[in-house]
Amino acid sequence: MSGLSLILETARRAMQAQQTGLGVTSHNIANATTPGYSRQVAGFVPTQPLPEPYGLLGTGVTVASVTRMRDQFADAQIRDVSQSQSRSSMENQILSQVQSSFNEPSDTALSGSLSQFFNSWQSLSVNPEDSSSRNAVLQSAGQLAQSFHTLNGDLTQLRSSLAEDAAAKVTSINTLTSELSTLDRQITAAHAAGQDANDAMDQRDQKLQELSGLINISVSFDTRGSMLVSTGGSVIASGAGSLQLTSAVVGNSIAINTSLGGPNLNVTGGELGGVLNMYNTAIPGILTQLDQAAGALITRVNQIHAAGDGLGTPPPTGNAFFTGTGAADINLNPALQADPNLIAASSDGTPGDNTNALALAGVQNENLLSSNSVTIGQFYNGVVSSLGTAVKTAGDTSTQQQSVLTGLQNQQSSVAGVSLDEEMTNMIEYQKGYDAAAKLVTTVNAMFDTLIQMV
């Protein structure tokens, strides 16, 4: 029914609605710098009108909902790009450490040790019986072996640390999936009760983005707003609970699995994907190439040296120069180290003969690797060059994807971000609306007084 009571009720509803709007504005202002927070908007709608002889009479306003402003499509794109960007960034970081281990170009690096080793044979060929030149050969050989050891050890240690890093990232992933599952249950329960769960949804979106930076994920939502997060074909988080991941070194690789067992998960994205690629593929490939270079050097130098003669009567022969088979265990033959006269500079034992020393110096020019198409030096330089290219590619990819990611985040911020200027305007608007409704109450109260006095 119309009358003063209806006007008073309309004013009350207006005051309540403006107060709610002011509350939403205050919440936005308070969370203007909160990571992942989405601006909220009070949805004002007219209340049910009353039929009157002259038509429908409005009864005021109410807040039907408090909606968070969020671009879900941008969220999905951000998660997709984040997976790739995080992986390339991690690979760039690790490859840069590998590059630092090589320390090229440098006289103290492996390339410098190789040059000094072959140069020492060239110097010995000038005076094959000179003891100082023989000692120089032994010294350069020891330095070369140490260079191989150091580089192999650094890369092996770095790779070992990646296994620990992978385990730590799996722990972080498990924490996030557990938290996501809890938040999802809160959200679906609120929706079932007809309530908004905007803050919880913001937290869920923020954690989904964090998770996408760690591992490749696929996210879907049902009509109830409940999420389903999967990776490598396995669901790892939903309202029903989370599935814990495990990390273990199996054979020569890191395997990621679930607590339920079964096939290993195909982890290709996020920081964990980058770590796995470096541990399982990239670094082992470099270590294998170092072993190939060391192995070729050991085999060829030993072949030539064993066929030559040292100093003595009769001239000692048949001695290997190096021991070991690869970069980790290449060493100077202890017998030569104890007796430099065993160094075979001659090919026939004739005093002053330097042909074997020259042959050993010439090993640096022999095509011994890649199907006998490149020298040891060329092969090693190719490894260094490929590494440099990989570092640059990973860095460029990371930078490019970060640019795309920043653009998407700015796009999301234009929708979900809080503008303090806008909120201040809304605050004034709600305040004026509240004041006007309060003035209406005062006016109706005066009208009631007038009516009472008339009675």
C-alpha cells in the first residue's frame, strides 16, 4: 500500500543499499594493493513494485549481488603464458650457470688447457731430450686433466642441485594444490547457499597463477564454479581433494609421479618443466660431449705415445700417456709423472728424434670426432657455441613471453584493478545518496508529526 509508511520503507531501503555500496567501496580501497584482488561492484536493482490504481508504484532499491570484476579469458591466457615464460626463464638461469662453468674464452678454461697441452709437445719437439720441456709436457697434461675434472665436476654438482630444486618445487606444488582444494570447497559451499565468495575466488585465481608458474596445468570450471586442475593427464586438485606429487631420481632422470603411482607425469611447463629438461636432457648432453672430447683425446694420444720411444737404454716404449676413459677420470699416467724419461718424443729411439713429439702436437689438427669431420678443438668450440646459442634463445624467449605476460596482466588489471579515483567518486556518490535518503526519513517524520497534530 502507498502512503507515508511506504515512503519511509523506501528511504530505509535506500539508506541500507547506499550503506552496502559504501561498504563495498571501502573494501576495494582497503585492498587496492592486495595481489590478485579483483574490484567488487554492488549490483543495485529496484525492489518489487506495488500495484496502484494509477499503475505500479516503485518501492525502492536493494543490493542484489556484489560482483567481482574479472576477465576469466585473460586469466586462462595468463596461466598458459606463465607456464612457458617460467620454463624459459628457469632454463636461461640454469644455462647461464653452465656457461659460467665453462668460463670461455679464458686461458684457464678447457680450450686454453688444450692449446697449452699441444703447444708443450711442439716445444718438446725442438729439443726432445730437454728435461724442462718434458716437465712442461707433464705439467700441461696435468692442467688439462684438471680442467676436464673441474668442468665435469661443476656440471655434475649443478645437476645434483637441480634434483633438490625439483623436490622443493614439488613440495610447493603440493602445498598450492592442497590450498586450492580447500578454497574450492569454500567457494562451492558459498554458492550453494546463494552467497558470493569473491575474496575466496580471488585467492583461488591467484594460487592458480602461482601454480602455473611452477608446472603446466589445465584448468576447467563447472556450472557450480568448482575447478578441476590437471597436469600430465592426472587431476591434481579439485573440490574433492588434492593429489600429492612425488619427485625421485630414477636411473639417470628425475621422474615426477603422484602418490597413487602409475606412469610418470609428462611435466613440460613451469619452473619444474625447465628444471627437468635441464637435468634429464640438456646437462647430460653436455656431459656426454665432454666425455666424447676427453675420450677421443685419450685414445689418440695413447695410441701415438705407446708406439713411440722414451729416453733410456733400451728406449722405453708401449707406455700409455693418459689413464681413464672420459672427462671425469682422465689423468696423466702416474709412471710418466714419476719418470719424465718415459715420455715418448721419439718414434725410433734415435737420440734427438722428435717425430713422435710432432705427431702428438699434430693431434690437435686431426679430425677425430663427429664421424671424423672435426678436430677436438673444433668439437669443443661447437659445444661452447651451442651453449651460448641456447642461453640466448632461452633469454630471448623469456623476455618475449614476459612482454606478452605483462600485456595480459595489464589487460586484466584494467578490468579487475582498483582505481582509487573511481572509488573516491563512488564514496561521495554513496554518501550523498545516504544523506538524501536520511533527509527523506526526516521529511516523512515531519509529515507524521503534522498528521498526528491534525488528529
